[in-house]
Amino acid sequence: MPEFTPPNLTTDSPFARRLGLFSASVVVVSGIVGGGIFINPYLVAKLLHTPGLILAAWVAGGLLALCGAFVFAELSTVMPRVGGQYAFFREAFGPLFGFLHGWTLLLIISSGAVAAIAVALADYAIRLTHWPTAVGLPLAVGLLLALSGYHALGMRPGAVLLNVVTTSKVLVLVALIVAGLMAVRSPESATAAPAGSGIGLASSFLAALFPIMFAYGGWQNLNFVAEEVVSPLRNLPRAILIGVGLVIAVYLGANLAYLRVLSASGLALTHTPAADAAGRVWGEGGARVMSVVILISLFGYLNLALMTAPRVFYAMAADGLFFRAVGRVSPRFHAPAVAILLQGGLGAALALTAAYGKLVSFAVFGDWVFLSLAGAALIVFRRTLPDAPRTVPAPLYPLTPALFVLSGVAILVNGFITDLPNALGCSALIALGVPVYYLWARAARRRAEKRSRSAS
């Protein structure tokens, strides 16, 4: 069994440690509270129809997110390296699996997510301002490119903006929850669709977890910037658990408020449940205020995604598995500027190709392939790195990571049942990464051999 050698957490990184516990917790919250809770509840209501099932699905998603938080909290101290899952998979399963995660993150997960959120943001902006619909796509693309340029300036300006945006949107959402729970209950429609039973109901429940887990997803963003967190062995796991716990409470409260104000059938009929609920509670002015908050929230998610995911592409390039320019950190801004601009450009291109729902399904399927694999990585590290620091070990081991892995597998299998083209398309893109990896690895070996011959 190999002896664990702890990384040098003070000098062995080109990044500056500027994220304290509060900012790190905000990264987690902002990575989760994007557009999902403001939009996706209607997708869940369309599938499950009854308040009890809708709330049960959000509770199940919260428990799954909590399992994931414990998994990533432990992994964050075992392997506190830039790139998060890329580093986990590289060390647990070999460089091929790390590369496939970065490849999928670039082409499917992160690019699909930022494209979906940019499209949703443009739609909300048009609704709020009454601009022509033709403005939508140029607005989405322009915003992604502008934010990429902003984040190329370094972590500190991005972190300050993130703190302000996240705090504002959470406070307004909490205000809506309180007002909604105090409002007069909306009568349930007598024409609500039946909930179904048996295998069909189970399949619908799993299908509902796609938009739910898109809404809950994002706690892993902090691991991408692990080398920029102050006192990582202490603050990484604490920030992950604080952030996920807060989000679960807010999400369940929001869905209770939506159901009370709009009813289950009313929730299924609106693409803008938060704005509609605010309109019922606070009037037309409240709906407009909530629309502004949603715009801010969507903007905050884009801000975070363009700040964190490019660190994975930097880590790949630093290992010789991607373009060398992507693996360079600006000496002035301590940021991987080329990686950030690459992410923004691909997200902008993808925003031109699909609608919000398709982009969400695409991103969630790819994400859960590797979230499930993270649970397996934790099990591997318990065996291969027993002496690694574990500030917050996953409770009830091995049940917690096993439940997380099995739940992810169930979501993926159901994805093949309910949306076969999406599942096959994502799987094909992931599989395409295998020959690409071997091409990059061979080129890296040749460069290393050439440097060795030159040195001798």
C-alpha cells in the first residue's frame, strides 16, 4: 500500500489563496442557487402532478445532494488540488478518467450549463424589458464573452462580485418564502393530472430528479478552486456542508411557497414560478422585482461557472493533456486566462444550438456520470490512502458513498429510458474522449522525450 505524502499547501501552487470560509461557502451556494430553483419546479410539477410527490422528489434530491456533499467534503481534504474531480479521478483511476472528466466538463457539463443559463437569462431580460425576441441570442452570447474577459482578470474581482450577487438573491428568495407561506393558499385545480402508479410513477420520479439535480448541482464547484481557498483542510469541507445545508432548506421552503401560492397544477403551467408567485403575493411590482432577482441569480451562476470550471482545463493542460496555452496562469492576475476564455467561447457557441430544456438534460446526464464516479473514488481512497487527512469523513461509510453511486446510476439508466437520444449523444461524446486522450498522451510523451534528449 503506497504511503500518503501530503501536498505542500503553501508553496506548491501558482494560484493565490484568497477565498476564506465565507467566500468559499458563497461559491458553494452560488454554484447551486443559479436558475434552477426559479425555473425547474415547473418541470417537476409537470411530471409528478401532486404536492406530496413534488415535495418528496425535492426532499429526495436534497438527501442525494447531502450525500454528495459528504463525499466531496472528504475528497476535498484527501486531494485538495486544483481541478477537483479531475484530480480525484487521475489519482484514483488513472489519467484517462481524469481526462474524460475534463473533456466532458468542457464539451457537455459546464458549457451546456452556462449556455442554458445564458439562454434563460436572455429570456427573462426580454420579458422584463419588452425587447424584441431577436435580441435574446446576441445578448446571451455577448454576456458570456464579456464575463469571460472579466474573470480572466483574476479571482479577487470575481469573488467580490460573487459575494454581492449571492447574498442578494438568497435574501430575496427567503423573503418570498416567508411571504408565500403566510399567503392565502391557492385552491388546487380539479383537473390536475393523475400521479400514476407502479413502474410508470417510479420512472416519472427518477425523471423528475433530472431538473431537480440540475437545481441542486454545483457543490463540487468549490473543489475546482481548492488551491485558492485559505486553510483548505479546514475550510473546504466546512464550506461544502454549510452551503449545501443552507440550499436544501431554501429549496424546500421555496417549493412549499410555490405550491401554496400557485397550487401543483398552476405550478406545472408556468415557466416562471418564482415571478408568478411573487406577483400573487406582492402584486405586479413584486413580480418585476422577482424577475430582476432571477436575472441577478442567473448572472451569478454564470459568474461562478466561468470562475471555477476553467481551473479543470488548466489542470489538464498542466499535465500535458491539453493545449499548453490553457495551462498557463497569468503572472499578474493569477488566473488561467486562456482556459477561461475557452470556456466562455464554447458556452456561447452552444447557446446558439439548443433551448433551455435540452441543454439542461444534456448537462445533467454528463454531470452524473462523473458525480457517481466521485463516490467510487472516495471508496478507492479509503483503501489506497488510509493515512490521508479527513477533517470531515463521510458518515455511515460505506453506505453514504454507495447510496450516492447507486442513485446516480439509477438516474443515468432512467435517462436512457426517458430520453434515449440525449443519453446516446452524451455517451458518444464521452466515448470520443478516449481516442483523443491517447493522442494527447502520445504527443506529451514525445515532447518529454524530446526535452530529455535536448537536456542530455
